[in-house]
Amino acid sequence: MKKITLLFVFFSLLVSCNRQPKPIFISFGGFTQGTTYSITYENPDSSVYKLAIETLLANFDSSLSIYNSQSVITKINNNQLNFPDTYFQTVFEKAQEVYNNTDGAFDITVAPLVNAWGFGFHNRSGITNSLVDSLLEFVGFNHISIKDSLIIKTDPRIMIDMNAIAQGYSVDIVADFLEKKGVDNYLVEIGGEVKTKGLNPKQKPWRIGIDKPEDNNMIPGKNLQAIITLTNKSLATSGNYRKFYEHNGVKYSHTINPKTGYPVTHSLLSTTVTANDCMTADAYATAFMVMGLEKAYELAINLPDIEAYFVYSDKNGQYQVKSTPGIDQWIEEVKN
């Protein structure tokens, strides 16, 4: 009897050791930076970091939000401050790198033009060729620099808009927070910009929807163009199908070409970029929308750790796609 009991206990221990514990995932969401966010992560001790993350995002907002009257970037734009904080300096350096790599297609000094066209923090101006020409005088990275931890402008009218890169960086900030907590599996999404690590609750790579770039497709995930499988990568999508307006029968997109001063008018409808960090993906997604399909594709295939998926309109108005070779294995087209 004793031998039977011992054998039973040994068998029970063996089964127990071989049985994998079910992963414990935490999910929550909310509002930040004028948009929504959602976070899912595995944490064996069930710790919920919502309050800590929202505090982190509020601090981030107080640095880089152009809609916050007391933020660092607002005070720099208003010439009330010339000591940028760490958040500002990090984004500034990445913005300058992307500016150089894209021959100026990505430019955070485009703020005066973005405002004039009604997509920034001021109301739309009466647009004329002479107004655009006058504002172009204040656009370009040659007008601004950081030296000895001080912002230096060539003219006090220089203004900065980091919306096309800051949101991606906020995703990186939250992801870094989770990793410092020992989290190995997560998805962080803010306003459609995403960073992933490890596996999802089903122990598979994360699956991210890419919205079809149709006018007024305002509900994320409702009408998908494709699904991308992602792990240990970041993703950002830029397009002109949600932010635009029509005036006198003409459609004006929110993507402003820093060189011409006018909204872009080419056939490229949306660009999805993957990179190791979300700040980089965010910046290049915007830059590629400015550059147009052919120039953007040529640059994307030559940039290390960058892949891109482009949706464009052909001469018959039909949707077409073009992608860099490295992203094809991750993409699944959605048949509507």
C-alpha cells in the first residue's frame, strides 16, 4: 500500500510539473493625447499599471503636446523657454536624423504651414501663394538647433510641430516602462501606433489590422485592408483618409510637403511602416506620405530595419498595394 501511495504521489508531481500554467494577461485602455490607447501585457503577479502609465503619459503630454498651453514645446514655440527636457531632445534628434535621410520630406519646423492649412493649433488662414511663400522662409532644420542644451532659433517666428513623431515615441515610453517591470509579452497601442514584444494570450505572434484607406473610414478596425503578424517590432500607419477637408470642391489632405508648402496630391493613400522602435516607424510613415510611392519605396528598401506596405490608387482609381520584400511574409490581405 505504501509503495502504491508513493507511486501515485510521484505520478501526480510529474503531471503537475508538465502542466504549463495559463498565462495571466492584463488589458486596459483609455484616452490620451486627444486619442485612445490600449495595452495588453502578461504579468504573472497580476499587477495593473494603468495609473502609473497614465501618469507617465500625462508627463509626456506636458512636454510635447502642442495643444497644452503649458507644455515645453508650446513655451518653446512662444519663445518663453529655451531649455528643452529629455523627451523633447530625444524626439528632436530622431526628427533631425529622419529629415536628413529623407532629404527634408520629414520636417518638424513645418508648423507654420500646418497651422495655415488648418491642421495645427491655429485656425485655417486665407491661403494664397504669397502667404505660402512667406511661411516657407521659416521652414527647414537649418533654422533651429540644440546647442549646450539650449534651443537656438534663427528667427523667433520659427515654430515646431512634433505630432508626426511624438505619438510613436509615447508608445516606446510605455513599452520601456513595461520592460523595466520585467514584462516579456505585450502590445502597446496609442492612436493606431503599435509596439509589440513576445506573444499574445494565445501564445502566438500579435495580429494588427491595417485600415482600408477610404475617405471617412473613421472607426479603426471596421474595414480592414490587411492584417499584419508582428512580434518584437513596432508599426505606424499614416494616411490622408481621416484628416482632410474640402473647400470649393477641392480636397486638402493634412500631409503638407515642407518643400512646396502645399498638401500632397499624389496617388499614395496610406503607408504602414515597421521598425524596431515606434518613434522611427511613425516618422518614416509620415515622410513616405510626403515623398510619394516611388521615392518612398526606393528609400524604404535601403533603410536598415525598415519595412513598408503602401496602398495607392492606380490610374483607374482602383486600390493597389506595393510592399518591401521583408514585410510580405507578415501580411495577409483582407478580402472584402
